[in-house]
Amino acid sequence: MAAGRGDNVKLYSYWNSSCSFRVRIALNLKGIKYEYKAVDLLKGEQFYPEFLKLNPVGFVPVLVDGDVVIADSFAIIMYLEDTYSQNPFLPHDVHKRAINFQIASIVSSTIQPFQNLRLLKHVEEKVSPEETHCWTKSAIEKDLQALEQLLTDHAGRYATGDEVFLADLFLAPQLNTAFTLLKIDSKKFPTLAILHETYKEIQAFEEALPKNQPDAEH
Ligand SMILES: N[C@@H](CCC(=O)N[C@@H](CS)C(=O)NCC(=O)O)C(=O)O
């Protein structure tokens, strides 16, 4: 299967999905124009048979690039990195590269699953929405503390120095969820709070924000 040429790209996305947000940033940074295909997670469109053909797990995001179909934000971002050489997401320095993978992995495998819709729905059936919210917030705060500690040793203007790399693509959506949606107090995380503000100044990040998507609910 040939890698796409970037002239027929579609992104299946939900405006408020942090995993989709990561990929939107990646596409914007690579300068790849794409067709936005909204999948309404609240209506359960992720379980429609035609969507499950693209991603049997029933999650957004899914990228279609010509005849290439890829699901999972990490896999999609690495595919974009390997296919489109402009604005690389990975530094040459192997240590810095590893730290980028570490941060991306903490966000995608440790933190984000706590805010996953199907998990939250399940927990809310057992305990109240308020209790679920408190549990999510405290779980995420604990992991943000770990990220804050890690970043103290590595951050420059961005997460791992003065250039935007993979870690930033994962951090920006996570910090947006934590500080904007969940209203976690950013003062407890000084390095993360500065990064959160810095990301707002980058056009590729700003245009990828949930509120700027065609399916956004205001
Ligand atoms: N590891 C996957 C996780 C994808 C994921 O959790 N997507 C969420 C939105 S951020 C979703 O589609 N949830 C729908 C559901 O829970 O039914 C990735 O990084 O793409």
C-alpha cells in the first residue's frame, strides 16, 4: 500500500476529542490540507458500521490519506512524520527523542484513558457524575505532577527545548482539557501553565483548538 501524497486527506475527528486535537495540530504543522469528517461521539457515531470499518475499536481519530487508513493518534502522527518530511516532530538527539516519546506516552497511555467517554459513562452508572468528575480530576492531577517534575529538567520555550516537537503535540490538548475543561488549578503546575499559554500563540495549535472546529458546540 503506497503512502499518500497529501492531496486527498480526510480526518475523522470530534471537536472535543483531545486525541483528534493532537492530529489536527500535526496536520497543521506539516501544512497538510484535509477534509474534516465529523464523528459525533455523543450520538454514538463511532459505533456506526461504516465507521467501524475504518477503526474497529470505535475511536476517533482516523486518518485517510489516499488509500492509506490509520487509526490511533500516535500511529497517525508517526505516519505523518515518516511520510512528510517538513517540520520534523522528532529531534536528532537520542535522549531528547526518548523524552519526547516518554511525554507522549504518559499523555496517551496514562492520562487520557481516564477521561475517555466510554469509561466515564460506565463509571457514572456506578457512582454519581460529581464523584466521577472528582475521581477523574484527582487521577489527572497526580499525573500532571509527574509531568511537571519531568519537564522541569527539559523544558525551554516548549516542552523539550526551543523547538516544537512531538511532546508538545500531546501536551497542548491534554493541558487544554485539564485547565480549560476540568478547571484544574494551573497555578499548581508552573511549567505546564507557561506551556499552556505559549501554545495559544502558535497558529497551528490555535486552529486545532476544539472551539475552532466545524462541529464545535458553543
Ligand atoms: N489511543 C487512542 C485513543 C482514542 C480515544 O480514546 N478516542 C476517544 C476520543 S479522545 C474516543 O473516540 N472515544 C469514544 C468512546 O469512548 O466511545 C488514540 O490515541 O487515538
